[in-house]
Amino acid sequence: MVSSDGTTENGNGESWSIKRMIFWSADYLVGKGVENARLDAEWLLAEALDMGRLELYLQYDRLLDSVEKSTFKSLLLRRAAREPLQYILGKTSFRELDLLTDKRVLIPRQETEVLVESVLNWGSNKKQGLGNVLDLGTGSGAIGISLALEGECSRVVATDVENDALAVARINAERNGVGDLLEFRSGSLYSTSHSEEHFDVIVSNPPYIPDNEACGLQPEVLEWEPVEALFGGETGFEIMREIIVGAPENLRSKGLLALECGLGQAGQVVSEIEATGMFNSTMIRRDLNGRERVVTAERN
């Protein structure tokens, strides 16, 4: 269907069944360096045919017409150019959410679900639940919306320096039925907080990749995702440190600070939190790959 340079249709009139298209496309994407090529090919074909991915297996021998092949080709070429699958499909699943996802926001990762779970577990042991939550750098809204939907929140204040990201987060809050629980504010970290305003939870998945590690990232990340949501300065810890230092004066007594961090950063996060002298009950949680990913601490 696509020539070796990925630009032209096969002109010999061959028939393409769903099964054949999946196998051929998976091999094509492998040649372009795409991970999970078979799965991505299935998702793209399901999108082109307007059906669920598992439905493909029930119609393996069904032939594609010319319009379906053309639609699929355009999607396939985008993925071959290493555009993230989530941007092509325009959506991402995150816990119980179906999130609008495009190049204005970082793609929500499975690791961040551990951060949300940590906060929810903490709130389940509190009489008032999560109370008032501050979600710093909300991006797509995945964290704040999940907490509003799954936890007992009085409200969630979601901030971001990018107005484009806030526009996406607002849409996601409405489409997941919690628009009335979230308040969106434009600005950097605690600059959006009002005087004498305190929160029961401060949660963040801040940019934490060191600037000099850009060359080691996959093209899907480096060339497509917003850089301001990825890089945390020269050491990758500059924004994280600002959050930690400013947390005590913005948290209520016994409130929770919950942070996602990069590989090898958890120990430093703990040290920085303890250095403030304002926290106790510091804990590290691992992600599904066994990597130290989330740090939580209570305001004393």
C-alpha cells in the first residue's frame, strides 16, 4: 500500500484485508523505528475504520475499500514520522478518564497513575477526604481531574504557565463531568495562589528531565511533546526545588505534598523535603517497573 519511501500507493490493484494490512503495516513501522509497532498499527486501522481495536479480529478477512485505505495511509504516515499515537488519535486513557490529547499538552503516562493513587490512598484515611487540592502544572488535567472524580475533594485548583494547556484541561474536565469542581489558573507555581490561601494537598508532576539529556529522548518525545513540560533546567531539579521550598507556606498542617520525579531523583527529593524541617512521614513509592517514582510527605 505504501512504497519503500512511504509516499505512494501500490498501483497493481491488490486486495487488502484487515489481517494483511495489520501485518504489513506493523513491519513497515518497525522499519521506521517505532516501538509497539503491531499494536500501533491496530489502533490506527481501527481509527480509520471507525471501530474498536478488538473488532478488527472479528473481521480479519474483510477487504478495505479505496477510501478506507487512503484514510489509513494518512494516519500510518504520521506514525511513521514518529508523531505520537496519542496525538494522532487525539485521545489518551488515564485511569478512569478519556482525555483529549494533542501537541498542546504532555501525554499522560502510566507512571503518573501511581502519583494519583498515592494521593487517593492518603485521602481515604482522612475524615475530610482530600479537601482543597492544588495541582501545579496540570497540563491535560489528568491528575486534578482524576482526584476530583475519584476522591472526595472540596475543590481542585489546577495551574499551568501555558494557556493552551489550560484550554485542553478545561475541555477534559467538562467531558469527564467534573468541570464544577476544578478552578483553572494561569501562572507559574504558587504565583497563582491568593494570600492566606492554604491547601490540604499539593500535587505535581513537574518537568524534571535535565536539559543535557535531550539527545537521549525518543523522537516522539523530543520532536512532538511541549518542551516546557519536559525539561526542568540544567540539573532537572530546578522546578522541583521551587515546589518543595514553597510548599510549607501553602499547605495546611498535616497536609500532603505529593511529587512525581525522574529516575534517580527520589533520594534528592526526600533530602530537599527533609531539609525544610517542615515535613514528616516521607515515603517513596515505586512505579509498575519497580522504579522509585513518587515521593509523598506530610506537613508537620
